[in-house]
Amino acid sequence: MSTSRRALLGAAVAGAAGATLGLPATAHAASWQQKWAPSASSDGLGAFETIEDDRADSHPAGHPHIFATGDNWRFTMHKVDRDTSTDRQRQEVTGLRTGSGSYLKWNEGQTWRVTYSMFIPSSLQATTTFTHIMQMKQPGTGTSPIVTQSLRRVNGKQTIELNLATEGLVVGRAGLDPLHDKWTDVDFQIKVGNGSAGSVRWILRSGGSTVIDVSKTGVDTFLADRVRPKWGIYRSLGDTSGSLQDTYLLLTRLRGYQLV
């Protein structure tokens, strides 16, 4: 990773905690405390709580679809890959593992933040149906997403968006074309709250500039149990734009913080 991109991520994390949404006034200043800082080169897939690599065993010749390469985690998707629901494809990891038997739990009332860099090649295109590259979900089979970061075609144009699925609300959207074939820094913050007690903030930076910085308060970000992040490629085969190709996604420098 370049020095400039490291500086951008460092500056984002060092920002005032007051920029975080939906927090009550307290007698002491809250601050972000780093809780998770895995390395692809040393931790590999041990950085995550679970791995969902071709869980239907649809394409054994393509294994592994998810692996560490140098300082990056790579998620490879082939057009022939199928999930257990055969109308879609899934190569994802979940959770923030901190040890062989431990992982972080994002509970109701807590505020969490993840920062990382992602490389989206031009072969990973926006689609007319869903293509998610990050999700916030309640753990468990068949649970609905709470928040998604998605690549979607809108009026024929490729976009990247943050969708608050529990509210049926697009929090923000930006053009995807300028982000193809380069590294983009992501800063995502969530206050886990039921009903109207939650909030989210989503920041993308690329080439030294802020692409988008949007937030939403007074929203529902909790279903049950806890919130668990997911990363990778999860996409529908129902696309009508001809955008599905063999592709991949790279992630690096994943960091997790809790506001305390």
C-alpha cells in the first residue's frame, strides 16, 4: 500500500470522536480503540470468524476461491460458481477473529468502525440485480442483511452504494467507473441500535480525494443477537446488462475499532 493511502486511513481513524453519529454527550471524550488489526501475510484466513468458499462445492477446480496473497485477501468469482441457492453466487468471509477461539461481537448499543482498502477491477461490474461486496448481518442461516455496500446499475450507469436494507433506504451513491482498477479507502461506522436508535456513516476516498461522505441517524441497525460484518462477492445471476464476468476483489489493511 502506498504511503498516501496509509496516511489517509490513519487520518480517518485519528479524527474526532464527535464525528461519530448518534452519541449522547458524556463527561469524558469518547475515542476509537483499535480491537482488530489482522495481516493477510501472517494471519491469512484466520483473520475471520467463518469462511464461505464455494459452500455448495459447485466448482472444485476453482478452489480456493478465497485466499491470502501477499498483503491482500483475494476473493475470486467465476461465472460457473454457484451458491447453495443456485440463482446466485457467494464467496465471502464473516466476522473479526481475534484468536483461535475468539472473535469480536458487535452488540446492541455499541458503536463500531471498520477501515480498509479495496481494489475493484474493471471486470467486477455493477449489475441490474444485487452485487454486494460488504454486508452487515445478524449471524445465522437465512437472516436478512442490515446494511449492504453494493455495485448497482442505475439508469444504465455503474454505481457503488450504501443501502440500509432494514429501512429500504439508499444512504449514498457514487459513480463506480472512476474507482475501477485502483485502490479505494473505505471507512464505515455503525451504531448498533434497534428501532430508531441506530446510525451509519460511509466514507470512500480515492487518489487523495473524498469520493463520498454520507451518514444517516435515527435508523434501525439491529435485528437480533448481534451484527456481524461480511466481505467478498455475493451477486445475483439475474443481471440483464451482461455484466457478469470472471472476476475478483482485493482487500487489505483491515482494521476494526470500537468507540469507548
